[in-house]
Amino acid sequence: MAPSGSRNIKKGCWRVLYWIPVLFIALVVAWSYYAYVLQLCIESIEHTGEKVIYLLVYHVVFIMFVWAYWQTIFTRPMNPLKEFHLSYSDKELLEREDRGESQQEILRRIARDLPIYTRTNSGAIRFCDRCQLLKPDRCHHCSVCNKCILKMDHHCPWVNNCVGFSNYKFFMLFLAYSLLYCLFITATDLQYFIKFWLNGLPDTQAKFHILFLFFSACMFSVSLASLLTYHCWLVCRNRSTLEVVRAPVFRHGTDKSGFSLGFSKNFRQVFGDEVKYWPIPVFSGLGDGCSFPTCLVNLDPEQPSSSPTRSHPVSKSAADGRQSKPLTESQSRLLTSTICWSEIDSATDRKGQSRLLLLVV
């Protein structure tokens, strides 16, 4: 068998294995639906009004949970735009250069026309050898998906997908609705779980489903609550899981809060401006995923001059015709009335000096 054929078979086997965690979650959810709807509500609950209310609320939460989970799984991660890919002539130049410094000079020339402000730990331009592109800010290469993902947070085996710019809101809603799903089951199943221990239920198979349903919902609630709390903290700080592990590096140095614009703007960057879309698993985030507003004291002198809280400028290279994309209109709205850190510091210094003069007088 040809090496390429065996390699394709191996990749196909891995693709099948990657779906096992998703299949496990699907089976657990299917069993929970059977146990709650049929065994608990229909078979065990005698009061009709209670039964109807439980079923109505349960199905609303269940539909939102499944919808968010579906969107998280099947929303394709966004990849960098073509402006960040090397042209044919640039690839030839890189291949001809043997020295790393000469290659960095070429990459720096290309990066001047792109809204790229982050660097490697050594201060070099972030370049992906596999995808042959300059990585946009907050973009990382996923070894599982074998591609660069915009604003990559992590690769989640439970959804068999990369969680990034295109589906991070869906992932947050999936965690929120799955936690709500488990808490609702726990709260409504509690009294029948107690009856089980007091032998208040008839000796049928329903009581075993009620028992394991309660335990399963409790266990999943604990893990989901901790995970949701962590990601809520990330959203409030405008950071990703990868940026917590390794803070983004700008030209002036490492800055873990380089992309933070304050709680309100950080939240709207993920969920959007329109409140009506926040609880719904449809994309409503701000921006294009390739460029992000920052509020830094020290700007990168290699980039075109711009206010640190304004959109990255559009510039065009006469050499190869490259054109960087400006921040979208939604990103510009995000930055409206934002005060830069340097302005805050200078204002604070002026207030301090004034108070000192008054004390001296």
C-alpha cells in the first residue's frame, strides 16, 4: 500500500475516534430525556398541573441546550483572511533565505501592511510554517484541526471542534444551558429522589432512573459550574485560555491585559450590541476575528501610526499590492468613548500634582 494511502486511512480512523466524546454526550442526553420525560414526568408524577409545567419548562431548556451544542460542534472555525497568507513571490524569497534574521526582515516588511501587534517571546513576527501565513493577533495553529484558528481558545474534545472567534459565544451558551438543564433536573427530581430512599415510590424501573438521573445531574452541575465560571472570568477580562497559559507579547513586552477594554466592551465583543441576541445561539459578536482593538501605552513603531484605541489603519504596499483590513464598524463602535490607559495615568498624575500644590500652599 502506498504511504499516502496508509496515511489517509490513519487520518480517517482518528477522525472517527474524535467523535467518541460527542457520541458519549449524545447518549447521556438521550438517556436523560427518556428518564426525565417518560420515567419521571409521565410515569411517576401524578399531579397533572405539575407534570405539564415540568414538561414545558424542561423542553424549552432542552431545545436551547441542544441548539447551542449543535452550533458549537458544527460551526466551522474561522481562518485568517487571504491578506495574511504569503504571496507566491514572498514564499520564494523566504525559501531562498537561509538565515533566520533575513527571513524576519521579509516578514517584518509584510507585517507593516497588516494589523499585527503581537510578537513571539523573542520579539519575532508570529509566522506559521504549516499554513504559510502571518498569524493575526490572538490566532494560533491547532494541531488537531491542522489549521490556524482566529482567536483560538482551545480545542474541545467534547464538541470535536476548535473553540474560537466564530463559535465562542455558542460554547458559552452551551455551558450555560447545560448547567441550567442539570440544575432544573436536580431541583425537580429532588423530592422523588427523597421518596426513593423513604420507599415512597412503587417498586418499578422508574425509581432506578430517578436515582441515577439525580446523581448524574448533580455531578455534571458541579463540573459545568466551575467551567462556566472560569470562562465568564475570561470574557470579563477579554482573554482566552491560551492567553492565560501564555500572555500575549507586544513589542513593548508581555501584557496579559493588552486586549481588555473594560467589562462592558469585553462582554459585547463576544455577545454583540443587541441584547435580544445574547441568549440565542446565533452569531452576534463584534469584529472580523483578524484584528482587535487594544489600549496600550506603548505602540509598535513598525506599524502605521494610529491612536491605540482606534481602529488599525488601512495601508497599502506598493511592492506587492497587499492591503490590510481596517476594524469593522462594530469594532469602531466598541471603541467609542474609550479612554486610553496613558490618558488615565496622565490625568491621575495631574490630579495628584494639584493636590500637592494645595497642601504646600
